[in-house]
Amino acid sequence: MAFSIVGLALLSLVSVSLAAKECPKIVTQKTFDVTKYVGLWYEAFRTDIIFELGSRCVNATYTPNPDGTVGVWNQAVNWLDDYTSIRGTAKVKNASEPAAFIVTFDNPIQKGDYNVITSNYVDYALVYSCENIPIIDIKLEFIWFLSRTKTMSDSVVNELKKILTDMGVDVGTLTRTAQNC
Ligand SMILES: *[C@@H]1O[C@H](CO)[C@@H](O)[C@H](O)[C@H]1NC(C)=O
Ligand SMILES: *[C@@H]1O[C@H](CO)[C@@H](O)[C@H](O)[C@H]1NC(C)=O
């Protein structure tokens, strides 16, 4: 997840909502303890976006860095059945909003928002990113449901979808990530 927001944005245009709508105003988790958030997460659902097409067994490992940033290590099996991984760094944008990050990847250079809308640290996390593309008047929206285990219960899935719907976000493009490795 969060493999790319900007770098591969063009590839994603056809699959991302083409509606000329602005990104919604979002509220990230107010009380956020990053030391409880770090560790291993499995991708349970994601918006079906072309650059991740076919990737499965996706997981993310977050590691606290001494300078307060968070190391990001995303791993997956791609559509060619090859193992892939990418490393980056997540940084809080403004200390007043501790669950709103910018993630930067070095190779290839990419960056994007990473907003934790809600997480109880031990089971689930809902991560949201949205970017307005002004000239062509669309938004690029990315949603990830993360789970501490390879599965996510239907009740949690429905709860997270309801949160998105209440935010005015279309949940129609959410697809379950195969965790069959
Ligand atoms: C994370 O994903 C990679 C790629 O699918 C896999 O090789 C690795 O075993 C996974 N890690 C865990 C702890 O499941
Ligand atoms: C951080 O957030 C506070 C409160 O919303 C705001 O007043 C301040 O300007 C922000 N700082 C930066 C660097 O954006």
C-alpha cells in the first residue's frame, strides 16, 4: 500500500473515480500513539488501482526511527508472481495532527499522504489518501484497510466502510486483497 501516490498517478487515472469532485475534508485520529501503531500490518482491502493490479500478499512493516519519523517497508507478490518490496519514510506533517503523515519513497521517488482515519492498533487501521488534480479536475483517492492478521472480520469491514460513507467517500472501488501466500 502507499506504493505511489504521485509517481504513478497517470497510470491510475482510468481506474480512479473520474468524477469531478474535490477531496473530502477528512478528520484523522485525534489521539494517535505511533509507538502502538508501528509493527506489521496486512493489507485487507484497497481501492483497486492499476499500479497494484494483481498484487497480493501485501504487507507493511512500520518501524520507529530515532528522529521521530517512521520507516516504511512494503512487501508484496506482484502480478508476475515475483516478490517486490519498497522502503520509505513517513513523517508527521504537523504535530497538531499526529495521524496525518507524508510518506516518501526513494526508489522510485514518490510521495503521498497517509492519513490514519481510525485504528485501534491491535486489529485494524483505516488509511486514506486523496489528491486533487486541478487541471483535469479529478481526484485521486486511495483507501487501505489494514489488519494485524491476514483476515478482517465482516463486522470490522462494514464499520470501516460506514465511516468512509459518512465522510462522503465512495466505497465501491474497495477490493479485498488476496493473502494467499
Ligand atoms: C510479507 O509479505 C511478503 C510478500 O508477500 C512475504 O514474503 C512475507 O512473508 C510477509 N511477511 C509476513 C510476516 O507475513
Ligand atoms: C500546524 O497546525 C496548527 C493548528 O492547526 C496551525 O496553526 C499551524 O499553522 C500548522 N503549522 C504548519 C507548519 O502548517
